[in-house]
Amino acid sequence: MTSPSGALLLRPLVIVTGLSGAGISSAMAILEDMGFAAFDNFPLSLLPALLNQEKQTSLPLAVSVDTRGHNFDPTALMNAINSLKNEGYWAVKTLFLSADDSVLLKRFSETRRVHPLARDRAVSDGIAAEKSLLFSLKHEAGRVVDTSDYSVHDLRRFIEGFCGGLLQGHLNVSLLSFSYRHGLPREADLVFDVRFLRNPNWDPDLKSKTGLSLDVQEYVQSDDAYDGFMAHLTAMIDILLPKYEAEGKSYLTIAFGCTGGKHRSVTVTEHISSYLKNKKKISCRTHHRELKA
């Protein structure tokens, strides 16, 4: 594989692991839809043979290794991942999927699936044992994803953004607007609070509209601080993106928050999206969390 500049790229390899019930199999299905050769619940002992065989093909590879597997050993998995990174053939990214205990309990209750570490005890005991077993692995993983608040569509959007950067050989940028009332987005790498800007919510003609409307955007942008803020923000982004890409980062989420998540944060998100696409020629995904339409 080669990058747009002609440079040789390492072969993409995504290792998916994490807590049972956090969405590992769903993530693998998404990766398969993206064109990865996907192997769910694969025995770690067979991984060297699989990788050797897959070197004969050209497809990117995704493998999930977790506590469903017989004699799962997190230390052995960490050693295998480090060995693969040193091999110089694979571009290895590790995804660790996690979720809150209450969410995991609810998911197991709804699906009536058996927790792999709770075949003869309560699910809550299995979750606790698994979290203890995987503690060190979680802190060594390249990317930890908390899926507690994720729908299947949210998980797909994240996986496509994160792993799409591997396939394309450059940094994928995702822009997100949100409301502080509903909590910080767990997937955000950079978060900017734009509640200091003029709030269209107090204008009766604009209250029902969103930052996707031109008149709302003009109202927010008329704030005396707006131009200076955007100048500093775009300058910082210009510095950070090449640095992140040089470090091998494949996916970056930049989030903008305001009180309701419908006016100011949406306006700024749309502004930065336009800046990246039109001035920097950078492809980016945009998602407005609080806008249902």
C-alpha cells in the first residue's frame, strides 16, 4: 500500500479487545463492512499463523481477542501487540471497548447472554473479575472507547472515522457539537467551551432555529470575541494536525460545547468544518449530537 504522496504504508491491523458487552462483535461487523478481513473471537495462540497467512493477501486485517477465548491471557496479548509493532510490517492499532457496570448489566439482562467469566456466578461478579483481569491491558491500549452512551450508529461513526484513517493513510478528523447539559462526549480528544459567545436562545426569532441556519450563524459571529477566537483556534489546529499525523495518529475528534448544543456549538463546528475542507483541503466528518434531524 502507498500513501497519496507515494510513500510506502504499513499494512493496517486493528486489534479489538475489551469488556464483554461493550460492543466487540458489533465493532468487528462494522470493520468487516469497511473491507477489513475480520476475525471475531480469535484464539491468541493462532494469531501468528493467521498473520503469516494474511501477508499473502492485500486486505486490511481486524482481529478481536478477548475473554471469550480459551485461556485468554492479557499479558500475552500485550506482548504480541508490541512484537507486531516492532516487526515493521503492520500498522497496529488497538481498540479497547469499555462501558459502565450498570450499562453492561443491562445489556446482558436484555440479551440474556452468558458472561464469559460468570458462567457459575452473578453477572456483576463476572464484570468485576473481567475489569480486574484487563486493567493493565486497558491502560496499554492505543485507544479506549467508552460505549456506555453509544447507539450502534454512534459506534459505526466512530469505527469508520478511527479506522478509515488507517485505510487512507492520513489523519481523519471528526468535528462534534454538543450540550454541556447532557455531558461531555466521551470520544473527544479536544474540547472547546464556546458558551462565552452570544446566545441566540434569548432571541425569540432565533430560539427555535439551529446553528445550521445562516441568521443564527451571523448572530453568533457578530460577537466581538468571535473573530479573535477563531483566528487563535484555526492557528492552533494548523499546528496540531500535522504533529498528530506525524505521530501516527489516525483519528482526531474535536468537540465544541455550549449550553443547549444547538446554536453556538453548531455554528463553530460548521465554521471549522468549512475551514478544514475549503482552506486546508482536509476531509472531516461532522456530527451535531443534540440535533435529532
